[in-house]
Amino acid sequence: MKILPLSFYVRDTKKVAIELLGKLLVRKYRGKTYCARIVETEAYLGVNDRACHTFGDKRTKRTRSMYLDGGHAYVYLIYGMYHCLNVVTRTREHPEAVLIRAAEPVSGFKTIDKKLLAGPGKLCREMKITKKEDGLSLLSERLWIADDGFKVPRSQVKSSPRIGIDYAKEHKDLPLRFHILV
DNA sequence: AGTGAGATGGCCT
DNA sequence: GGCCATCTCACTA
């Protein structure tokens, strides 16, 4: 069980999005440890990607942590009631990130129902991830991603358009969503 | 099985 | 004031 090092995150965002599939997301909160296998991600490619919060180099209070170096968490509130967890990639000169859209429970959860963490809002709700974790290092004690040797053959990785970004005009159909085929 | 609406709040213009 | 990188439940068929 190897914690992913900084060098994993400071790379091409699309590559990171694909290689995060099958990795273990681990969260420690109030004495409990939640562990889940990542099965769906989306790449957000920074200042030139209309779907990305940093499109046009938009530096706001919300996007602040996207301008950290790779290996940090970017967490934001959506629809007033849900949070979304992103993994910041590349360097601070390239505000890009990977949205963790879904995972499957491995340990620490009340159920191992595969639907439990299917969706970015549910994942954050069940893993107790909120704005408090925004900007947190993924080499921290409370939140990290690990490789337990689980292999995902590239032939099992399917790409498709990203979800819920109809406003992104010419970028809305880019195949930047990745998930593991069942 | 598939569609539609409501909840709800921080942040941008 | 209006928009969201969502989820759930109620409704149709």
C-alpha cells in the first residue's frame, strides 16, 4: 500500500485522471478511516477549458486552491448542499484538476453497496469531505490516495463527455470523463 | 425506465 | 439576481 507521491500529481491532467482509476481514496475523520476505490473521474484542463472553474485564468476565492501545486485537494460547494472533491494536478502555473466522481466502498462504511459513493456529492457526503478540506495536501494525515497494486487495464477504461457542463460550448463534448467498465 | 422539479447557499456580475 | 462539475423523490407510462 503506497501513498501516491507528489510526482504522481504533477503530470498531465488527463493521464492523472486515467491513472487515478483503481486507486484507493482514504479519509480519516473523527477516529474512523474510510477507504474507497476510485471508479470514475473527470479531467478539467485549466484556463483554456470552458468547463473548468479556472477558465480564462479566473482567480476567485473559490478557485484559490486550484492555483496550488499538484497534490492538493480542491473542494467546492455545489447547488448549495453538496460538495465536490477534486485533485489538483500539474503546477501552480497550470490550474488544472481531476474531479473524483465515483468510488466503491472498500472499508469503514456502514454498507458496501456499490451505489453508496456513486456521484461526487454522495462521495463527499459519505466520506465527510467539506470546504474544510479545501486546499488540504493529499500527503496529509487526513486525506490521501494510495496504490494497493490493483491494476486497471487500459482496455477497461472508457471515456465519455463530462457530466453537467452544457454551458461549456465547444468543450462540452470532449471525452474527458473516465470510468472503469464493469 | 425515464422525466421533472425542488432543495439551498456561496459566489460572481 | 442568477447560476451552478448534484441528489432524491414523485410522477408518468
